[in-house]
Amino acid sequence: MNDVSQYLVEFDGTVTLTPARRRALTLIAFGEFVDGYDLIAIGGALLMLRPLFNLTPAETGFLGAVAFFGAAVGLFAVGEIADRFGRRNVFVYTFWLFIVLSLLSAVVSNYTELLIVRSLMGVAIGADIAASITFLAEVAPTRSRGGWTGAMPQIAWTLGAFLSLAVALWLYTWLGEGSWRWLLGLGALPALVIILGRQALPESPRWLLSQGRVQEAEESMRLLGIPASALMHSASTEKAAQGSYLDIFKQPHTSRALLAIIIISVAPLMSPASVVAPYVLKYVGLLGTTASLKGSMFIWVGGFVGSIIAFATIDRIGRLTSTVIACWGCAISLVLLVQWVENPVLFISVYIMLGVLTWFGASSFWTLPTELLPTHLRARAQGVGNGLCRTVIGLTVWIIPWSVATFGFPVTFYILAAAAVLLGCYALTGLRFEPMGRTLSEEPAPRSTSHGTAPVNRSTATMQAKP
């Protein structure tokens, strides 16, 4: 076993987090609070913008979706940068860009200007995700990596989403139709608080080691409150690992890369419980603007509960098992929504359960690209997987208002339910690649043998692994 592998085993095997390491994980995870606030704030704003700008259903959907398309661009573009030049610079500078764009979104004068600013905000959000989720996986210990990398960002996301709707409701009550400017502009405040804390964070020590920058990795560990072994100096001459987007899909990564990317990119079809929730509640559930915002707030309470459940269970039952449960649960909920559309109490209740299941599942499948690919491809894999995810979310947000108006609510939601059932079946086929309990230094080869499921030989796996 080389010194770097031994060092990473000790790093990953930590049970008790130092205060500095816990602070780093929390500051990175809560970047998703800003993401949740912004992407759901536009859902509330659409209720005011549609009559103000005289928007068609297609224009309404596209305005809600454009930030997701921008996020896909940011994810695809910055995954390469984060793997080549590090995680820290990306998740610091993109937040400053987001702050500027948030303020600009509050002063636009027409639909086109808002569309452009929203698309650029999406790029900044996507760039942050590519770097920050990768950083979380690389800094979190093995035993709680699923909770920190998957569930904690979703907890932060749902809190941001809930706050955005609460702010939207409060502003709408006091300022009426013009409150959308304040709603969008206020997103700069939590971003500013988070970026001030992120300024002091070090680079990912695992990425530094993969680049042969051992002394900097030691300093990073010191800043995280964990002493580094002097034996790492023997690895200072190791050649930095290189890669490309195509390498993600080459052997030996092909099967697990496809598993991770297909699941994360198709999963948004199983639940229209995000940006379009206020729209569906108002124009399908026939609720007023205030009631739609209140109902959507309860949906995000459900999302928060689902994320908390995932934080407690994801490192016990596994990422893929959780994904299957979420997919099939969402399918049942989507069918029940169609059956109970004319009963407001039952309709909102099932929508809340859909929120619970959606964010329980998201806490699981978000971790897959970062856990199943090696360090030099990890941010690229997150960029491709989450980039496709954001593209599908954007298409869903854009198309659902049009589909409901064209084909009807039942047909639209039955199609989404069918997609959820199929995705759950596909996730079952990948159980052999379950990353739970494995260090990031281990080769995530199938767990099963000809005699059934075999335990992982961590010593052997680690000896063969590269950082």
C-alpha cells in the first residue's frame, strides 16, 4: 500500500468530524440553499409575471425553465475546469457572479431582459454545483458521505425553497403584483453570507493529492483540523492524473458511469414538485394565488422531511435502494394526484407526499456521479449527470404547462408516473455497484460474485487504488 493510499484510508475512515471540517461541509452544502431559493422564487414570481407581461403558457414555462438550462451549461462547462484547476476557485467566484446577477434580476424592465439574466444565473448555479458537490464527496468521511453529499444539500435546498415561497407570500400580501422584484433580488443576501464563509476554505486535499501537490494537501488538511502524515512527501513526484469527458464512458468506468448519469438525468421526470407546483396548484387545482403559494410551502416542508429521512438512512440502506423506493413511491403519488384533483385537501396532501419522496430520492441519486468515478473525472461526471438533470428539469418545467393545456392533466401525469416506474426498475439493475460503505479510493467494482454478494476486501481494494 503506498503512502497516499494509506493516508486517504485514514482520512476517509474518520468517525468524528473536527469543527473545521464540519464547518467546511456545511458551508458548501448550504450553497444549495441559494439554489433552492432562486429556482423556486421564480415559481412564485411567475404567478405575478404572467399577467404583467401577458405571457402565454409556453412563455411562462420557458421563463421558469431557462435557469435550469443555464445550469446545464454551467455544469457541462465547469466540470472540466474543476477537474483540471480545482474545486475551490469555482465555488468561490461563481457565487460572486450569482450575487451580481440576483441584483440585476430585480431591475429588469421586460421579459427578454429577465430571460437573459435568469439564464446567466443558471450558469452560475450549475458551475457551483459541479465543484461543490464534488468537494463534499471528497471531504466527507466514508461512513457519513451519503448524508453530507446527498442529503445535506437537499436539506439546504428545501429550506431555501420554503423561504422563497414564504417571502413571496409575505411580499405579495404587502406589495401586490410588483413584489416579484424584491423576491428575486433578495436572493443575493443568503449568497453573500455563504460566500463570506467560503472565502476561508481550502482546496480539496484529495484533488491536490491527485495532482501530486502533496505539501498543499498537507496544508489543506491542517486547515480542516486534521494533521497530515509526513510520509506523504514520498508521493510528491507522482504524475497528476489527466482525463477528458470521453474517459468517463471508457472502461473500466462505462457501466457505473451510465448507471449514475441515466438515473440522475431521468429522475426529474418522476416529480413535478418544484418550480411548477404553484402553477399546477393554481391552474389545475383551481386555487387562488395566495392558496397556491401556501400549498407550495407545505410541499417544501415535505421535501425537508424527505431530506431529513434520507440523512438518517442513506448510509444504512444505500443510494440505489433509496432511489428505487423514491421512484415507485412517486409513481403512486402521481396517479393519486390525478384521482383526487377535484379534492383540494387530498390533492395538496398527496403533493406534499410527492415532495417527501422526491427529495428523499434526490438525496440518493445526487451522490452517484461523484462516488462512482475517480478523482480526475469526478467533477466532469457530476457536470454531465447534473447537467442532463437540469436540462430535463428545464424541459419538464417548460413543457408541463403546455402539456396540461394541450393533452390534459391526467395524460401528462400518467406519463410521468410511467417514467418513474421504469426508472425504479433500471435502478434495481445497478445494485451491484452500490457505493455505500466504500471509500472514494476503492475501485467500485460489482459487489456480487458467482456465489452471491461478497464483502469488499478493503485492504486489497485500497492497495490497488489511486487517489
